[in-house]
Amino acid sequence: MKSKLNQLLTVVAVLVLVTFTSCSSSSETDRFTGEWQSVNSPARPHMTIQQRGENLTLLEGNKEYPLTYDKDNHKLTVNAGLGAMDIIYLEDKNHLLVSGAGEYSKVEK
């Protein structure tokens, strides 16, 4: 009886740990998702960051690029053919800072 109780408690503990781990990593990237427009160049095509299963992608115009999330530095990285660019969320402004492309504000619909 005691062995079954220990097994049950172990299973519950693992499930709780997995749930909290998956929720925390998802919520860290949630703030990046959505449609964004350039603050400095409004005529520039909007970019959209989407969650596709475990992966994030960046859509700009008719091009799609995979994104990598750096958990330690809380940033996304994209390689759009001109080298890697970092995308950092600016919490105080609710903007994204894209290295080499400036700031982007979220498009409200």
C-alpha cells in the first residue's frame, strides 16, 4: 500500500513540475507574439511573430523565418540572411527592439 502511495505521489509531483515548466516557458515568449509595425518606418511591412507548437516563427511580407528563444537573456534571435538579429521585448513601452531595424509597436486590432 505504501509503495502505491509513493508511486502516486511521484506521478503527481512530476505532472505538476511539467505543467509549471511548460507554462513558464510559453508565457515568456507570449509577449513577443502578435503583429508589430516599425515605429521609425511605418511604411515598412509589418512583422508577425507566431507560436507554432514548440516553435516561434517570424513572418515579414511573404517571407517566414524560424526564431530561437534565448531563455537566459530573454530574447529572440532570427537569421534573415544578413546575419543574426536579436529581438528584445521592451516591457516599459510594450515595444520590440530589433537589432539593425529599430523599435516596433504592437498593432492593436
